[in-house]
Amino acid sequence: MLKKRELIGQESQILFDLMVHPEVFPFVRHKAYSHDEFLFLTKQIIEAEEHGKLISRTITDEWENPIGTINLYDIEDNAGFLGTWIGKPYHGKGYNQLAKEAFFNEVFYELGIETIFMRIRKENIRSRKAAEKLPYTIKANETRKSVFEQLNSTGYIYDLYEISKDLFSLHMMRNSSIKEDTQALEA
């Protein structure tokens, strides 16, 4: 489902082709207008991760084909901003939630992150709905007012969402307990 970013030719070409789709491209943080530029940006992302400035993974489907990326940017004080994009052919197939849960498990339990923020453009209805579906996400426009105001210093552009390690952990424990109860009933 997730793997570290690489500079493999075929993988980068597939990701670039998926990224430039008109329904995906406007919402990508690091836009590349050519495959060469995409390779250059990927190299910069890999180097930034080596310096602890961000965390970046390639999202893969069940056959390990690259279908998008998931990233934690601007890491500071064990918190960062999430950026995810998935190619248009894979929208609505459940990959977004699976990728997020795998990524959150890694960053919270292996890499020491405590808080993940999501800034989502008001007009990005697809991303807002996806964020609000996650039971461990809180809309943080009011609770994190200073972060919200910093994001919107030139006008109301973004809604702010927060995922804490504690709330994510609680959700995962509940899910585990429900699965155990269901298996016990079926036995």
C-alpha cells in the first residue's frame, strides 16, 4: 500500500501522468509541468526526508502499481501538514482511507509524530468529504485558531482539520475490539 519514494523511471512516469490529470493537478502541492521537473522535485523530496523536513510515500494498489503520493510537510514540534493525491482512475475505490491509515500508523507509532494537520481548500469538496469521513478527524478552524489564521492570512481559503495520535489510537483500538467481538460471535 505504501513505499518510500524512489526515482525509478517507469514509476515516476506513471505518477507524473496521474498527477497532471485536470481533476488532480489543481490540488497537488508540488506541481511539475514536465516529467523532468517531476523527477527533480522527487529528488528534492527524497533529500528533504533524509533531513527530517518531511515524510513522503508512494501509494500503491494491491498489485504494487503506483497510484499517488502521501506526504507530511512542514514538520515542526512533532506535527506536520498532510498532502495526499491519488490518480483519477483510482478515485472512489477506497485507496485514500487505506493509504491514510497505513501512513498514520507509520508516522504516529514509528516516526514520533503527534499531530497531523490537513489544510483543505474550501472549494475542494472531494477532499473535505474524504477528511470528514475519517472518524478520528476534527475540524480545527476554531480549536487551532492561530494555525487557521496563519493559513488564511490573505482571506478565507482553507479549512483546517486535525488528527491527533491519541484520537487515531482510540479509533484503532475501538476497531480492533469490534473485530474481536465479531470474530467471537462468529465462532
